[in-house]
Amino acid sequence: MNGNLAMRLRTQFFIVVGLAVSLLAVPAWAGPPFRTDDPEPVEYRHWEIYGFATGTHKAGDSSGVLPGVEINYGAAPDLQLHVMAPLAYDRASGGNTKHGVGDVELGTKYRFIQEDDDGWRPQIGVFPMIEVPTGDQSRGLGTGHTHAFLPVWLQKSFGDWTTYGGGGYWINPGPGNKDYWFAGWLLQRQVTEQLALGAEVFHQTADTEGGVDSSGFNVGGVYDLDDNDHLLMSAGRGIQHASATNQFSYYVGYQLTF
């Protein structure tokens, strides 16, 4: 395959995905395949495109995304534009599975402090996001309100090891809802040239009146098929109030970078 043909095929793929984003639309995972994110934006004029599925099971209910699309673009040095548009599903115990358009997520990641490779200074960035109520709230596929997340993320690398984390505040309107905090931290190691493995812990305060706080963990990794194609996977569960919040959760995805 010559370079021009490969470029045309990639362009056509991006157009198709872009159309899907406009037609498709459940709250998203922050830093695939983990919930904890990092401050590092996509490189200037480069793209990340994900196709993925996620799910969480708790007592009496299973919900998630099947399938979803996420696109990130390096719009300027240290600045990334983000859109996530999944199809959501929800299945109450003993009921039928509901499937359809969920809530679209839009965001902008900006790194304002660069990492000191020879010292201890981490890179630091912000990644404000909003979730637009495009899903059907009556079917459990959307929230019916615009939500916003205002986080700060930090990252530092030491050889084959990378650690990152942080957190922020969710603005969570709606009857019976309350604003809440999310925080997480991850440790990752580049095991081989192609494989990176990591584990995260996270905590979230109650997001409803009379609700409970939740904590949990995930383990997973990224396998590079080549410079442009990557496989992502993680799985975990809650360790605090798990039956009410997260008895088991997973993320499986494919990432194209160019």
C-alpha cells in the first residue's frame, strides 16, 4: 500500500468516525482504559480515535457503553480537544435491556506545566469536560441535565515507570442529585517495548442525596500492535459499598493514533 492510498484510507476512516460522533452519543471513562486521567495532551496536529465498550454491574443493574467512539485532537501545543459519543445500555435485574443514544461528552485538556526530566517537577494540566443531555432519561440512557467535571491532573515518569493522578469536582444537577468529588491515582510500568501494565485506585463521594461514597480499583494495560494501532483493556471492582456501586467493571477498546 503506497503512502497516498494509506492517507486516503485514514482520511475516509476519520470522516466516517466524525459522522458517527455527530449521530451517536453515559458518562465516560477518563483515561482509557482507566478512570484516572493524565495531564498529557495529544501531540500538536495528531489524532487519537478509540472504539470501545465498557460496563459496570451492581446489585440489580448492569449498564455501560456498547459501542462508543472517542476522538482527541492536538489543536495546539499543549492543547487537546475531546469528544466522546457512546451508545448506552441499561438492564435492570429481571427486565429488558434498553439500548440507545446516551449523553455526549465534550472537553478540552490543557497542560500548563511541563515535566522536568532531570528533576522531580511533574507535568500538570486541567481537563474540564461537560456532558450534554442527549440521551433518553426516561429509559435510563441519559441524565436529562448538563453535567460538568473540573479536574487537575499530574504525571511523573521514572525510566520504565509512570505515575499519574489527581481529581476534581463534578457539578451534578437534577432531582435528588448532589455535586461530588472524584480522585484517583495510577502506577504504570512499560513491561516490554509493546506492553504497558498498570493499576489504579479511585474514590468518589456520594452523588445523590442519601447516597454512599465509593472506592475501587482497576488493573489493565495497553498493547501496541504497531506505531498506530493499540489494544486497551482493564477490569476491576469496588472496595467500598461495592454491591451498591460496582461489583465488577471492565473496559475493552481499540485505539488508532496518527
